Amino acid sequence: MNKAIYIATSEKNSGKSIITLGLMSMLIGKTAKVGYFRPIIEDFKDGKLDNHIETVISHFNLDIAFEDAYAITKSKLIKKKNSGKIGEVLDLIIEKFKRLEEQFDFVLVEGTSFSGEGTVIELDMNVLIAKNLGIPAIIVSTGVGKTLEEFVDSLYLAYDSFKVKEVDVLAVVANKVQPENLEVAINGLKACLPSSVLVNSIPLIPSLKNPTVKEIIETLDAEVLFGQEYLNNEVGSFSVGAMQLRNYLVHLKEKGLVITPGDRADIILGALQANESANYPSVSGIILTGNILPEESILKLIEGLTSVVPIISVNEGTYMITNKIGSINAKIYADNKQKIETSIATFEKYMAVDELADKLSAFEAEGMTPKMFQYNLVKRAKSHRKHIVLPEGSDERIIIAASRLLTIDVVDITIIGNRRQIENKVNELGISFDFDKIRIINPIESPHYEEYAATYYELRKTKNVTLRMAMDLMEDVSYFGTMMVYKGHADGMVSGAAHTTQHTILPALQFIKTKPESSVVSSVFFMCLEDRVSVFGDCAINPNPTAEQLAEIAISSADTSLAFGIEPKVAMLSYSSGSSGKGNEVDKVRQATEIVRAKRPDLKIEGPIQYDAAVDKSVGQSKMPNSEVAGQASVLIFPDLNTGNNTYKAVQRETGALAIGPMLQGLNKPVNDLSRGCTVDDIINTVVITAIQAQGL
């Protein structure tokens, strides 16, 4: 049985990228290795890549060379067809597909897009390719500009074209449907299709329909004068600034593109000011027509502004430019993370994901890959939504992460900080941010401020804490955020991007405290290596644990591993394997291993053992041939912080592994610490694992 699916359409602008991105995200969470293949692509200029391939490979970090991800360009296909050599094309497509099929557990095949030359042959070619590859299809069609009857007829015609050639169609997707017509479209298709075909309907999503400034620049061959960093701004409308400024301002719309001659300094500066003003809609960009640039003094004025939307210059006149912009069809491209994440979230919301997965996965791949692990994390966090507080609202990484978490729609978020400062930072960054969906709290303005201070005072008055001291401490974002968790006003906290580890976890140690069965707080990292996920502990908290503490860290880490879907096989690391080594440090590891065996005989554990013997099967077999853990350890416990912290960083840097964490263990409620060098992705991953921790309480 071929493990692949063919995504097809019968028309241009069907929006099948939503299906490609959503399906790829779903498959990566369920299958160890997923490949991507486009049999036929549009011609591309030297130095450029096919946009579909570049987007999928880069976003999902697929181990596929660009040349391996496609078979032939459309112009070469047409030449082959005209010379009667279509068989050679099929041979090439099958050969390249089979290479990918051998490398991957599942291959997602994306058909043509019906754009440019040769569209008349595309449907037949897609059917022919799917038939010769022996794989089923999903058909995507757009509802834009069609009556219900026209839409159903066109999609059924495409379905019938595949069925006539004995290509199984697993599902059809009615895309870009008006929200009020979703059920109408589904019922219309179900009436004419077999019940075995899964029918889904996806609404028209404005943010995916709108082009970005970057796409407009490419279409117009424009020159960027200012705002290079905001080229991903979404353009929701455009208008010509030909009238006086006071009259033009009333015509501005949200995410509007301003088109004006370059000598209209009043319109240019007025639009920039309107974008900064809370009383006017946001401006996506400004186009200066007619190859006219503002005077030097105006350019100098703009250059000195702290935040400038893209200002671009074009040679053609206003009339020609407006016509060209009106005909642009928005695309999804590799560096527009917002559109990619919106596409995936839309797919997950409107597609019958579980039913589709059942149809696709008649097999179960072994192993827990990093992408599968991350997919499962997000899915699990969504299954029982939690509320996470981020105390460091002044850090732009926190703001960007919160914006992306909103798009993924995985947790509820509170940010601690100054609302005006956060609004200014959002405008400066030029990111999408729904303030209605995120709560922003300034501690001293919170109605809970005095209550939190009183609670802290009662908890700590035996430690000589006064009420005045408690009120001062509750102005600190770490203390306020931790108290939110303690009081049940948030389920977990993630901090440390701008604070030390001690600043982050000290409040938690003071009043959230450790679980009854825990005497020590420790940490783990989920190390996402190329082909597996390992748990490293403790790499962040305990400098030199005793044998008893090391045993507790091992038990906690094994439980964490199991809770996150990784079978725990625990390696107690040392500089010696088995009974050969002597010395205080190796004796400590040996003693800790025996304590674990006595307390938890159900755990598979080995120690002391060296790192290579723990993870390399051949080395493990030679050094400890009768071990259940050697060569296949999934939980690696380091003897001290010096070894653990340096090892996780060395593995991360030298192998390119993703390190998710540290995740703290042993506290009554989840509080997790970020590195001050953390990335936006680190923050997102830590928020997700914190939400999952909270589910277990």
C-alpha cells in the first residue's frame, strides 16, 4: 500500500495551500517522517525557488533538497507533450516520487495550481499522475464567484474525472465559502457524492485573501524607500490620495494602502501620522507613483521617525498602479509566519481532522520525532485549554510569542505590563495582535493588588515580612504572576526572558512550594534530536545534588517523560559504566541508582553509565550487553549542574537540536523558567508544556 495523498484542484486560486499546510502539520504529528513532492511546478527565475516548495520545506524544516521536491517545470512539460513524450514525463515523476517514498513514511503530493500557460491540460495531468503513482486524492475547489449549483457541478466534474480513471477520492473541500453558506455547501456536495467521500467546507478568511506589501512590491517591481522590516504588513484595502489631506483622511480604512504621487508631502506625512494616531485606522504602506520622490527635506524628516510603514516608489502612474494592485491574488510564502499559522489553524478548525486521519493512516510509524512531539504537544494543550501568565510584557519576544500563540489558539494568556507600552511595541513591530483576546495587567492597577499583598503577608509574616514589604513585592512582576498561579487566577507562569532563574523561581519556592512527595525542585529539557526526543535532567537548578536528590530527580524525570508520551529508559550518567569506576562521584551515581530501584522497581534504569553507552546501540551492547537501557536511553540524568548544563548546550549547538525547556518539576503548580537568551519559539514551546503540566493537576 502506498503511503501518500494527492492534493488536487481543477481551477486557479482554489486556496489549496491551506490544505497542504494543514495536512502537513497533521501528518508530522502522526508520522515519524513526512515528505513533500510537487510533480509539476511553474517556471522560476535563476536564484528563485518555487514558492510552494520553499514555504513547505522551510516552515516544516523538511530534509529534502529543492531539486528532489519536484519533477519538471510546466514549460518543459508542454514541450514534452507537444512532441508526444508524455510517457517520459510520467517515468521521471514516478522515479522521483519513489525515491521520496523510500526515504519517508508518508509523502504529501501537491498538484498543479492552474496558473500561467497550459492550464487546459492540468486536470488530466493531475489525474494521470495520481493514477500512475497509485495514491488517493483530496480535491479542493473555491466557491468564489459561483452559485451553489455551479460550485457543486464543477467540483463533481473534478471528482468524476478522478473516479473515471479509478483514482480514489478520500475527501473534497469547499474552500473560500461565505461563512453563512458553509452548511449549504456541505449538504449540496453530500447530495451528489458517495457517503464514503469526506466533505468539508472552509470559509473565506480575509487575512489570507489580502496580499502583503511584499507581494505588491514584487508585482509592481517597486523600490523600497522605507519600512523594509514591515513588508509582511497585510493590505486590506487601497485608496488614492489625490484630494486635500483633511478630506482624504476620512477615506482611510483599516490596513489601508495609500497611493499618491511622490510630491504630495502632505498626504505622505498625514498618512504616517494617521498610522500612529489612536483615532485613525492603521496604514499598511504608502506607494509613491510616477517615479516622483519627495523633496530631500521630507525624506530627512521621514528618516528620523522611529517607526515607518513601508514607503515604496514605482515608475508608472496612479491609474495603472491601482489596476495592477486590484488584480493581485494573495499568496502564502515562507517568511510570512502569520499566514502560515493562520492557514494551519483554519484547517484544524474546519476540517474533520480525525476522520481524515483515519482514512489516511492505515499504518502506524514507530518513533517519536521532534515534529511529532511538538505537534502532539500543541494538540494536547488544546484538548484542555489552560490560562498562562507571562510577567515580562516589556520584552518584545514575549509580545511576538503572545501574538503567535493567539494565532495557534492553544492557551489563554495574561501579560503583565503597561498596556500603552505594549500597544506601542506592537505598532513598532508591525505584528497582528488582538488585544481583545489577551488580558494585560499592571500590578498596582489590578483590583487584586491589595488582596495578593495581604495573602503574601499572611504566608510570610513568620519570616519577618511586613504588610508594607508585601505590597512592595507585589509590584514585582514575578511575585505578582506567581501569586496569580497560587490563587488560581492563572494555571501556570512562564518567565525568565528578562529575569534571572532565581528571580523567577524564588517566589514559587516561597509560597507555591514543592509537592508533598518532592523534597527538591529540579528541571528537564526535552532535547529534540534529528530522529528522537530525549529528556535531559537536571540541567538548570541543582548545582551538586546528593545521591538522594539525584534519585528523586531521576524519578521525577521518568514520570515527566511518561506524561509526555516518551517511554522512560533512565540512564544515570557518570564517567564510568557499570562497576568498573571508583571515586566519590561515581559512587554517588551508583547509590542514587540503587535508591531508584528500591523506590520504583517498575522503572527501567541503568547506572552508572557513560553517555555514549547510554545512547549508542553498538557501544551500549559492547559495554553493558544485558542492559534494558544501554544504547536506547530516553531519559538522561546528569550527576551535577556543571555537567548537565554544558552538555545540553553542547548538544543543542553542535547538532542543531531544539531544546524545549527547562521545565521545572516538583512544584505544586507549574512555574517555568526561560533562558535570557531564549527565542520566540522557545517561549511558545515552554508555554505549551506549562499548559500541559497544568492539565495534570
